[in-house]
Amino acid sequence: MPEIFLVDGFDHYGVTGDVGASWTLTGGNWTPSSSYARPSLSAPEEAVKKGVVLTAVTAAAKRSLPGGAAGPVIAVGFDVKPPVAPAGDVTVLTLRTGGASGTVQLTLHRLADGSLTLCRGASTVLLSSGVDALTVDAWNRIDFEVTLDDSAGAAELWINDVSVDAASGTDTQEDASATVDHVTLHDIWGNKYALVAYLDNFYVAAARCPSLRVDTFLPDADGALADFAPSAGSDLYAMIDDEGPDGDTTYLSSETVGEQFSVTYPSQAVGDEVYGVQLEAVCVNPETGSIGVKHLMRAASSNYLCAAEHTVQTAYKTVTEVYATDPTDASPWTDAKVNAAEWGLEVTSKT
């Protein structure tokens, strides 16, 4: 099972500004809506289903991979519903190493003739599709996988699960490091030319994940851990089950090291293959000093904290952790394991 580094179905954002809690937005905003979701991949058991569309010219969304640098094999995929071919060449996506200002390792372009090119760095073409590669005003699936190497690299591009180009024994590595740690989604083919395109089911992984669907679930009950205080009432889950965060309206709070909470989520459909579990919590530190938290997973009365501690910011920001495998035994996830687990946070430091 490929390791998942980042997913986003854009389902848990309530309004335009919510996307900025998880992605750094430049040049404009991204609007989430159920109208922009790919309907053929919507799961009936899923709590919410949305896609996203850009709402400003030359907008971009930037995000570091939650687990840090990944490689040398990197794969990206997403669903897109593009408009007609743009009036010029458009940069769709860039992958960097060294953060938001680091070296561009890979770039995906859509050209004016409707073709896609995958480049080493910004412009050295590795792969190219034919002209009019995507069906306009319809949902398309794009995936690519690259092995980063100075001389023995490999790359392959798929459109709608069909391989359209591949290369091997070539230089696919722009930087001295065979890794990526940062992704930028650009104007998604449209608004640079006053058009609109929809995006859904985005992932970054250690190998191609055909037809991956990002399912988003909201809490539906309290778990066994209940140290955090609800802003109202007694049900913890009810404070954080919003379809899009509501800021200071409903929340859970704690500033005591060692305090924890856990909640449960609706069950996955039996038989679904689970690539990974990504936890997201929108947090803020309204006090002076520093507070650190870790995501936790609870199974069979035992708690499993993630390795990384996250410093809570003074403005609402998303704290993200990807559990690529079951932390109880490092085995692949199954829907039964996900369904039996509780998920939450622990305050791990305060200064």
C-alpha cells in the first residue's frame, strides 16, 4: 500500500476563508462547495462532499507536506473539471524541496493546445500528453509518478487511468536532494483567463493511487478521553462537528499538559481499501506563551500519539497528521480498524 503524504478533498471547509487555515493563499481565494465535487466518486456514507474552485486571477494555494520531506518516489493525483483550453500556457502545480521558497523539483503545465507537460524544474520537459488531452467541461483524472534521480530517474503520466507517456533512465532531479516537501496548486487552468475549473480528491503519495477518493468524516460521538472542556453543554463532539470551522462559536479548550480528548466518527463502508488516515484539527492559542499538541489514535484502551508535536498558532491554523499505517502494529489500514478507533488531541507542552 503506498504511503500517503497529504490528501485534501476540500470537504471540511465551510466558506472561502476556511481554506486558508490549511493552505497559504496568495493572489485570491478558493471557494469550496458541494457544487464543485466530483459526483461519480462521492461516497454515500461520507458526511460531506465538496470540491474547490479558484475565485481570483492568478491565485495559488501552498502547503508543506505534514510529515516533511518525501522521496525519492513521489506521486500526485487529482480530479479536475477544466474549461475550454486556455488562451496561453498555464502552470498547474509545482513541487519543491526546501519549503515554499526552495528549489522547484517538478512542474505540471497545461499548454494552450490542451496538452499536459510534466517538467523537471520549471521547464525541462520529462513527459507530454497529446493535444486536447482532457475532456473539457467534464471530470478528468490526472496522476503522475516520478522517481527522482540525477541519471536513472523514471516518470509516468496517466489521464483517466490510461498511461499517456513514460520515461526512464533520465534526469528527473533538479535539486541535490531527491525529495519534495512542499506543493503549490496554481490557477487550475481557468481564472487566469476569466474561466472556472473545479478540483477534487487531491493526493501526494509514495506511489500512484489509482482512483483514490478522499472521504471526509465529522465527529459523531464522544470517546473515552474527555479532559478538554466544551464551550457549551457536555458533548465534546458537538463542539467540533461543524462543516467548516466556526471560530470562537463552539470549541474545545485545554491548556494543561497531559490533558486529552477523543471522539468517534461514522463508519467506513465495509470492503473499502484504506490508503491512510489524515487527521485535521483547527487550533488557536489565545494566550501568551507556547502550547504544543499531538494528534492521538485510541484503540483497545491504548493511546497512540503521533511523533510530531505541533505548535499552536495565535491565529486559527490547521494541525495535520497523516497515519499512513495502523500505529498499533504498523500494518496497513482496514476499514474495520478505522471504524474501531477513536481520534483526538493531547496537550504535550506549555511554556
